[in-house]
Amino acid sequence: MADTLLLKALRGNARKVNLNNKDLKTIPRLVGKLSELDTLEARNNKITYLPTEMALLAKLASFNLGFNELCELPKNLMYLSNLRKLHLFNNNITELSGEVIGNLKQLTLLNLNRNKIQQLPKEIGRLVNLEFLSLDDNQLVELPDEFCKLTNLKELSICRNQLIYLPDQLGRIRKMKKLFLIRNQLDVIPDSLGKMYQLSILDVSINNIRLLPSELLNLPLTELHIEGNSLIDKVPVHCDYADEVLSLKEIAARYILKDLKKRDSIMRFELRYNDEAREMLLEAKECPICTNCFLNSWLECAEFVDAKKILGIKNRTGVIPVRVQLCSYKCFKSDGHGYLGVATP
């Protein structure tokens, strides 16, 4: 039956072919003759591999292989240079070939929901045109740093995985509008998410998060979902703080950061020729008390804010604890602020 459909498509020079629900174990080789094919639907079959003739479909832009029996990314996919949308949900994929995924540079949508993927290859960062990525119901523990190169990503969903942490520079994905990270094992949300200036929906429900980044308060969020986390309570306990002895690196960084605030800073000129130091200093934070900058040593505090009032979000979130970082115990002891120290559990 599938061959008959393809013959009809060939005679009609078809641009779209539907092979859904045909009990196929592979796609008939005749498909390679459909030189004008733009869309291929092959859902709900028993496909385990693709024929070599697939590589001839130079104009194929949309390919749906959902609900099949693939255990890996078919190598022939890497030759589909015009592919924009790829659906691979509900297969048995355990590993993504870096060679294959890295060659799908025109993809704007990739759906890998409900597979058995344990890690993403660093080549995922080559999908610079990707706008929609869904990896729900897999077995991911972490994301590679190269993931942050997906700067055109608008919607990301990695729900019901085993994510322990997110890359510190995830906020480089400035075009992100919707981010779903439901039911993982996240303890911390990176401060850099505060640079996702277009983010409207953030769902981190059912994780292990204690504090949210204060930077989130500057985003145009309309929905913030944080139910089912381990958010800290505003319960006073006695504790003693003592300033730590700063490392030489931290002392030097604070000195340079202070100098950079001067109009006639010599350091600013020197940093032009030191990319590594410049990148490192870009991660600096400013103390909200004294406005001095620091790098890696701080005192973690919390501020309880009314998210609905400040953000104008639609859902019932109420008062939430946000993370505030001070440069020293001296600033913490100063008067005029409402920051609370955070006790380590």
C-alpha cells in the first residue's frame, strides 16, 4: 500500500506524502525519487531504520517519525540539508549522534519527547536556527555548555527528566519566551536567566529549589510556576556569621572591578588584550548594599517579595523568596535593608 501511495505521489510530483499508520518497518526506497517532496509524515509505524535513498530528498523541510521504533538517529538524516522540522517523539532513542545532529543546522523545531536519551552531544550547539526544542520524558541529568549557543531558541521544554543543574550561561539565550523544567532535580536556577529579557512563562514546578534569582523580578513574566519546591520559609533562627578569608583571585578581581568604575581606569585599557580575564569579570555581581562588585565569594541572603504585585503575573504565586548576594558580613550587618541570612539545611 505504501508503494502504491508513493507511485501516485511520483506521478503527481507531490510535495507532501502521508505514510502514517501503515505498519511500516522502513520507508520504501521509492521515496528517493520524489525530488520535490517537502513534507513526509510517517507516524505510528514500526520503523527501525531509513533507506539510503532518503539522502536524495534535498527539499524535504518537515519529517515526522513519531511513534516508531528507532533506537538511534538515522545517519541518513544528516544529508537532509533543508530540514526545518523533525519529530522523533515516542521512539526508543538512547543516544544522539553528534555527527548527525550537528549537520541539521537548518532545524527550527526538534521534538524528542518520550525517548530514553541520557545526554546531549556538544554538537547540539550547532543548531543555531533552532527555535523550539522539546525533550520531555527522557533521562537527562545535565546539559552541555554548548547548549547555550542556541541563541535563537524561543521555547524549551525539558520536563520529567533528572536534571541536577543548568549551565551557568543559559541566560545567553536571550530570545527565550517559554521555559518548562517541570519535575526535575534542580536545586538552583542560574542568575543568568535574568538576561532572558523576553521570557514570559517560567515553570520550574516540582524540583528542589530553595531560592529564586532576584534577577527574575526584572523579566516580563506573565506566568511563574514554582509549586512543589523546597522554598525556604521566613522562620528566624539564631546563627553566627564570619567573613571568610578571600582568595588572592577574589581580592584581585574586586580591586580590578572597583578600578573599572573610574572614568580614567587603566585596567579598562589592559583588559582589551586579555579575553580570558574579560570573560571572567563579566560574571561579576554587584552588592546591593555598598554597590561594590565581587566575583565568586559572597554571603547568600533572601528577600521575600510579592511576585504577583511586582511582576504582574496571572497565576497565584504570592510571596516568594529570592536570592540576594552581599559582598560581606559587614554589609549584612548594616542598617536599612530587609535581607535575611539563609541558614544551611
